[in-house]
Amino acid sequence: MFRNQYDTDVVTWSPQGRIHQVEYAMEAVKQGSTAVALKSNTHVVLATLNRADSELTSSLQKIFKVDDHLGIAASGLISDGRSLCKFMRSECLNHRYVYESAMPVTRLVREVADNAQVCTQRSWKRPYGVGLLVAGHDKSGPRLFYCCPSGNYYEYLAHAIGGRSQAARTYLERKHEEYPDASLDGLIGHALQALSASLAEGELTATSCNIAYVGRDQDFKELDEASLQPYIQALRDAEGGDGGGGADGAAPMES
């Protein structure tokens, strides 16, 4: 795990051409709770697992609303996620004040990535130990990005980060052809299926996960437990009936 003299700061390269402090930050994302995101032609859905340290404490908030048209899901060091969320909210407010319009999602993601990249070039800083799934909707349609601690960012149709996220990504890759034409209910069903696949034990409940969405003519909104329960029940029915192939049969949304 430790690389001796080559991992003492973020500006020292190893003989193999690697910066180990950045790799450690990326490893911190893998230690976090699973977060899933996927998009259709009209909506983007975020889903996270709630993982409490004990039965005596509540879980940390992992989905944050940045602006009416945009939100994020974080995995890793959530305190770093809150700091980046505050930065993103400030950028959105400044853009609205100057241009009297919502900030384009791509521009905001680039600002976040530039901010994270600075932390990989200053010896008195450390990289952010959090990965962000950024979901938004602007004039170009629904957008989904992943912001990495290294300062890189990638656009996705669907993605999963955090602990045991490989199982979720396997599900997302298997069903990816269904996402573009899926309804909002169908997307939420797929997100819950992906989260369920990442569970080491137990089953998904309305209290063990969070769902949020944003889309065309719909502001960013996080579902409460009552609104989420029909989707959980549909997931259980699908898993019990046909082995999980009924994501598009999710219950309609409650108003």
C-alpha cells in the first residue's frame, strides 16, 4: 500500500510515472457507499445507498441539490463532497447573477474539475477524496458526468461508483440499450436494480437508499420514503417473479 518516499506529497512522481497521493484519493472513492446514475433522452436519475456506522446513528447525506436544474451524488469522503457542493452552488449563483440564466452543466463540471486538478499540483494541498456523479438538464438535454479526484471528468450514459460498484456497473452495462427510451419510472427501476446488485447482504428498503431525478420541465427533486416505497415493492415483485427483469414495470410516481 505504501510507496516509501514517493507518497509523502502530491507533487512527487514515482519512477513508474505515478502520483500515489492521487491514487490514494481515488481509492477513497472505492471505500464509500455505492452511488448510481443513469440517463434517458429526457431525465437523469441519481441513486445512493445509506450505510450507517451503527444502529445508533443515522447515515450521511449523499445526494445534494446544487441548483434547480442540477444535483450531485457523492461517494468517498462526504465532507469533501459538501465542500465541492458549496463551490458548485456559488458558481451557479454567480452565473445567474451575471447572465440571468442557469449555468450549463458542462461548464460547471469543468470548473469543478479544474478546482480538483489544482489540488494535484500544490504541495500544501491534498486531492479531494470524493467522487461526484453530476446530473443536470440544460439546453442540450439531460447530462451525466463523473468528476474524479484526479481532476478528470467523463460523460456517461450510466455509471456507478463506490464500494461494490462493479456489480452495479455489470447490471448497467447489461441493460444500457434500454435507457435512452426509458420512462422516468423505468429509469428509477433500473437504478434500484443496480443498487440491489451491489448489496453484500440483506435487501433494499426505502430507508436504505435515496433517489433523486431531474429532467425536461422538472426541477431537481429527491424522493421521500413514501414516494420511494412503491418502487421498492415493484423491485421485490420483479426479483421474486422473473429474477429482476421487470424494471420497466415500476409503479407510477406519486404526486
